[in-house]
Amino acid sequence: MAIQTPAALLAHAQTRWTEISASQPDLGPAIALQRSLVTRTIHTVSQLGNLKLQVVTLEPERTAAKLRAGVPALRGESVTLPTTMLKPLVLESCEDLAEGGAGDVARRVHDCLTAGRIDINSLLTASFGRDQNSIRIKANHEAIAPDVLWLVAELAVGPAAHLAQQALLAQTSTGKHPVLANALNEWPYGYCLACGSWPAFGEGSEQSRQLRCSFCGLSWQPQYAGCLYCDGEPSHLSWLTEEPNSAHRAELCSRCHGYLKWLNLSKPTPFELLPIEDLASTQVDLLAAQKGFVRPSLPELDGQARPPCQMLKAPRA
């Protein structure tokens, strides 16, 4: 995926927001909020890239061994995060969310963080490691919204995770590590091989389908034709579309009631702009939700090679 300048990314983002606003006027408030969040992500990725910081040190042989065991490469590793740079981003995201509709819920998270009741360094490290349980427990203890705390941490540290997985994949670009390259290409699971998150969506045509991680932006090709969440057989899957020939559709699983959006995009979406395409396909999310299907919670790996999808409410008849 070609590296683009912040100016080029911002220009493309503005074009997409204009297109989305014209076709889906009701998304205007969401676009206004997203404009601040995405712009910050674009600049953060650029700034972190200029630092050339090595977030995770991981030898190719160890990476390959972890992947063969079904363990995401970045899980459980010692992390070096530029917390001095990232900490203000957490607070700025709280402010954006407060202004964008979350109101006092986001302000309480902001106040908790500025008061020092939650250590932001530890919060960022937990988010990078996808430790949702620890963050949720701490949020509940402080009587603040767990989902908001999780989101603002993820927004701040996501760019570092993105650069970390890029460095991981760069180890195979020269062809010097065929064992790692094979492990990457043969990854059979639905969760991200770098960080362990579920994909935000799949993109591309039928001939070049790629999953895109919702956290670090990794792109990988699914190896299984069934449900990527619960390993359900292909016979459990069906398609839901807005209308015939729509570029956006959802793959539904009747076994675990999860769904995954597939977007027919002509080229890979830059990491920084993934939220825009996710927003553009909101109608598919609404249609899936109306039928009782959901995006599953973050995988609880806990050392398992393949986590089952969290069983959720059955779809309405």
C-alpha cells in the first residue's frame, strides 16, 4: 500500500466526506466528529513515522512461531510507546467526543484522566495489548463509561500499533525470512494476526478479498470460506445488501449471529481513512442490526488457538 502524505490523505478524506454527506445527509454530525478524529490520526501517524521509533522488538523466528501457534504477533510483547506524545491525544479525543454528542459521559472520562485516577501510560499499554477486561474493570471502578475509555485510548495508540505491524511485515519484504512469510500467508484465523482484533470490514473484489483490522489496519487474505468468527460452515452464511448491485453488503452467520461488512473498493483504503469507509457503509450496519446480527466483541484469546465467537442475542424472526 503506497505511503501518502498527510496533505494527500486529508484531501482524499475531504472528498469522501463531501460524497457521504451528499448521499447520506443524516450522517452530518458523525462526519463533523470524524473530521477531528481522522485529522488527528493522520498527523499522528506522520509524526510517529518521523520518529522512527521501534515500538516492538520481535525476531522473525519468534514471530513465525507465535503465528503458527495462533497467537497474534504483537500480543504479550514488551512495548515502547511514545507516551509523552500520545497522552494529550487521549484527552483531545475525550473533548471531541464530548462536543460530538457524548456530552457529560466523555467529560467524566476526561476529568478522571486529568485527575490522575487512571494512569494514562498504563491505559495506552493495555489498549495496545488489547486488554479490554482490565480497562473495563478500571472504568467501572471509577464509575465512568468503559466504552468511551476504551475508544479514546484506542484512538491515541492505534497509529503506534499500525506502525508496529508495518515494521513486522517489512521483515518479509526482502524475501530474507521465508518461514515468516509463509506463516503470514497461511494465517487461517479471522482475528488479526498482528494485534488480535476482529476486522472492521473486508474490502476488494471477489478475486482479491482482504480483511482490514479495526485497530492496526493490517490487511490479510481470509483462508476459510466459512464464518471467520465461529468457524461455522459456509452453509451458515448468507448475504445482506442495501439493494441489488450495491457496493456494500454484509456476510451474516446464522450460527453465531455475527456479521462482517464487505466493501467493493477499487483499491486498499489507507489506514488513516478506514473509519471513513466504515462510516460510509453505515446503512449496512443498520440493516444487519435490524435483523438481529451484531459485530462480535473483541476476541478473548487467553492462550487459545481459536476463540469461539461470543454467543449473542438470537436474531429476530
